[in-house]
Amino acid sequence: MKQSLLDKVKDELSKVIDQALVDRMLEHYKELNVNYYMGRYKPSELEGAQFTEVMMRAFEYLTTGSYTELTHQLDYKGVIEKLERLPSDKFHDSIRIHAPRICRCIYDIRHRRRVGHTTGDVDPNFLDATFVLSACKWMLGEFIRLYYTSSMKEAQLLVDSLIEIKIPIVQDFDGFLKILDPKLSIPKKTLILLYYRSKYGATFDELRTWISIKDDNHFNTVLRQLEKNSLIHKNEGRICITHRGNAYVVKRVNFQLSV
């Protein structure tokens, strides 16, 4: 089975961070995403807070070779102060300062912002969860940027994949993307999958497999028409959606699930 993007991240981070921390960190990260995109904002915030607790232990491990056991209470303030005192010529500012402070902010949002909100059109839990999700993606992206040992091009693709747009109508089964509306046309399914994959794009074979297409000639015709209309772009064996394609999907596709 083809390795998923998160599996690639796991393999790379496990080279520099304890495997138990990496597994737990990505478990919370996955649940954070699932809860957010299913509209479960409070559980999403909880997963974000738990993600940061593991992330802080990863900072400990990277800088000292050991970390606070997962079964023990983490001293956020103490860890942050120790990280800030580390030499800047040995450890990147993202590890010493930026990410730890973001972790504390996320933790406080989840555990201390239990006050009443004024009435308004926007759910404050949605705003909080959106910040938490973006911040966690940024921190995980920094880990990849700083510690990825393979090609820089592949590292950039992995970082880009962390900010790709997730939509309920697409479900990821260990790297197999399934569109949950079988009534959609092949061109729309193609654009939705490429929209979901964002800058990472997809290969011809990946799209053909995900959409369950048996006639390659017909699918090539679909792709040529989409490219002719400037909705997709093909380059070096990969197919990516264009800005015009993104606009088309946002305007003409219902992302929500219906039964």
C-alpha cells in the first residue's frame, strides 16, 4: 500500500524524536483535523491542547534527550523558561521561543477561556478552533522544515500538504481518497480531488484509481478539456488545480454530505 503523507512525516520525525511522542502527536493531529472539518469545534480544541502537550515534550527531547513522561503533569512555564535560555546558535528560534509560546497559547485557549461570549453571528468556538488548527499545522510544518532529511522538494510538498484544504465530501482511507457523492460527474470529481490536494496535486494513476476509471482514453479526454479551460495544469507527471479551477469548485460544488 502506498505510504500516506502523514506516514512519511512520522518516519522522518521518528529519526530525531522518540517514536512514542511522534505517534501520539500525529494521533492528536489527525483527530484535531477530523473534529474540525466535521464541525466538532470544542473536541477539536481539546485535541489541539493535547497535541501541544506532546509537542512540548518533543521540544524537551530535542534539546535534552529526555522528556516528561506522558503520564506525568507537564510544567509548561518551567519548560518554556528552560527553552528560552538555550543558546540561539545551537537551537532554532522556532524551537526555543516561537512554537513553545504558541503551545502555551493553545493550551490556555482550551483550558482557561471558559467565559461567556457575547451574542454574534460567528461561533467563538469556530474562531478558536480555526486558530488552533492553523497553529498546530504551522508547528508541525516547522518540525518538517527543520528536521526532514530527504530532498528539500519533497519536504516542501509535505509542508504544503499540511495546509491543504479538507472538505467533508472527501474521505482519506490511508492515502486512498474517496468522494462521498457518487452522483458527481468525472470532471467534478477530478476537480474536487485536486482542490483537496491543493499544491500537492496528484498523478494520472492516483486520480484514475480514486475515481475508479477503467477507460484511460476517456479520462485523458476529460483532463484535456479541463486543461483547455484552464481549470488544471499538468507538469512533470503531476496534475494540479489552477486558481480558476479553485474558483470553479468553490462556486459550483456543495462540499457538505447528504444522505
